[in-house]
Amino acid sequence: MVAGCLLKGTDLTANGTVTNDSPIPHGYRAHILVVDERGATVADVSTDVGSVPPGRSAPWTVTQPMDPTGSRRAVACKAGPAEPV
């Protein structure tokens, strides 16, 4: 889940949580999709989250520079896949 998303200049900062629905601990790679006004993805930003206990959630935060072309078109963030790593 993406809780917040801020684009300042060409730097994107996003935060949220990932939930482990598995019966065993997992680390996760959370993807944040940056979209334009049509909903088209202009960037896929990811961050790794350490071991998350079964049935629990863990917070994540990522700050990453974006390509200037993509940052001019970006209007929102949405949650992409969270894959076990």
C-alpha cells in the first residue's frame, strides 16, 4: 500500500506498508508505480523491505531521483506488486 507520494523537483519520495499474508517470514520488494494524468506508468520505483513476520505489516520509505521527462508527466503514485525476495 502507498500511503504518501511527493515529487519535489525530480526527486520522488514515497512511503507505505507491505503485509505478509504468508505463514512464514518473508522479505519483500515493494514497487511503486508513478503515473501520468492518463494513468500510464512513467516510472517503476522499488525498495526492499526486510523480513516481515507472518500476518504482520512493515513500513517502507523510498527516495529516488527520476528522469526529468518522467517527473514532468508524473501526477500520482499507486502500489505496484510486492514480491517476496
